[in-house]
Amino acid sequence: MADTRGAGNLWNNNRVVPYQFEPPAQEHERNVEKNNHFADNNGVYRLGNTDWCECGNCVVMEKVEECNCCTESTKIMEKLNSRRPLKDPGITCITQLPAFQSVCLNTDVLETAYYQYRQEHGTFQATLEEKNRYIGYRQLVRWCHGVLGRKVRIPLPSCAVRAIRNAFPSEDTYRGFEWPELP
């Protein structure tokens, strides 16, 4: 009997069609690819300097993926421009916004966000400083990008990582950005 399910169905020439049930990429996901500064020369020119920083608050990072400025993210710039008090030209970085302090650095907000995290993912065994850093990073992503999805990660701007690390320092070395493990 011939296969009458057609090319648009799950089976195509007796094979599973990849991404059949995945939603199409959202505009911000496409912009991540368009603005991918890692593509040329693997971004190695960014290591060991902050020449790529336009906000003036970035620091040298260990990995190429971490060497990016808040001004390079469409979503973060939208947030910055929408929240900048009276369009103040003196505010050039997401970390200078009062809302960044409230959303990503306020310990009461981070504690509440941790309770939500714990309800969905279980207990996170770490020091209070490490929990606050982790939740602070998550808060920045949620605030600027919304929900990315399970195992979807994006490198955060160096300036934001610096601000969160300064607020919640570690006695050990930092792990830095890691891409998710694929199944």
C-alpha cells in the first residue's frame, strides 16, 4: 500500500522529518544569528581586550562567547531605550538603568525568583552568592528576552556579568558561559 500521508506529514520517504513539530524561529532568535560576532575568525580578536565594548562597562572575559557588549543585543538595546529616564544620553549601558538594579541585583527580588525556580526545577545546592548570581543571570534573560525555552542559552553581555559578579562575588573562579549539552 502506498504512503498517502504526503510530504507535510511526519513521514517523508519513510523517514522522520526533522523539526516537524518545532515552532518557527522568533524574530529575536533570528537576530541572534544575524548579529553573531563569533562567526568571523571565531571572535578570537575579542579575547584579551575590550575594544569591542561600546557601553564603556565591559571587562575582559575568558571565553569568546562572553566577549559581547549590551549594545550588540537587539533585545537588550530595546529594553535600554524603553527604560532610559527621559532618554538620558548619559545612560549607555543596561547596568546603569535603575531597573537593572531592581530586577537583577535586588536580593529580595532574587530570593522571590529563586522560589519560582525551585518550584519548577528543584533545589539548587550552592552558596547564597552563587544562587544570587545564577538567578540574577536568569532574571536578565527573562527581563530582556522573555522565555527562551528549555536548554536554550544565550551569552550575556560582559557588562551585565561584571555587575552581577561584583554584587555577588565568588571566592573561587567563575565557570562562565557554557552551551547546553545536546542529547
